[in-house]
Amino acid sequence: MKRTKDELLEAVRAHGGDTPDDFTIAMLEDISDSWVDEAVDNTEELEGLKAANAELTTAKDALQAAYDELKKSYADRFTLKEETEEDKEEATEDEEPEVVDTFDSIFED
């Protein structure tokens, strides 16, 4: 049901009773200040706000994804990963055999 400005003000006054609280007074003020009796075409403004909202939502989602990835990376620093057999084999293949000098080999030519 669509109400007029006066109907809304009266409904809020009735709700507030004889001693309205701060919220009721704020609502009365907001209705009085915000209500425009003449029809206003704010379609362009609404479309601009919708576009801005879509951009902000996209940016928020991108930031959230980056934050989640950062949190995961940070947490992964502290978890110990067990070495698989494949990792161990790669490590041994890459290492060069260590030459151990003996007492006799030092004096050999």
C-alpha cells in the first residue's frame, strides 16, 4: 500500500506515542526532509548507483580472493610437508657425491 507523506508521518507519530524516543523523532525528520511531493525521475541516478555497486562488488570479490590466497600461503609456511619418495629421489639425483679427503689422499700427487 502506497502512503502519502502525511499518512506516513501520522503513522510514525502514533507509533511514538506521547513521548517519542530518539528513533521516532529521527524517522519523522527523515520522512519530512526526504519526501518529495512531485514525481522525480531518478532512473539515471539509480543506474549509476547500480553500476558503481557492481564495480565495488567485483573489486571486493577480487580483494577477498587475493586475501584468501595470501592467508593460505601464509598458513602453508608453517605446515610441514612430508617428503614423498619422488621428492627424495629428485634430491639424491641432484646432489653431487661428496669427496672425503683421507690422511693419505692429502699427500698423494
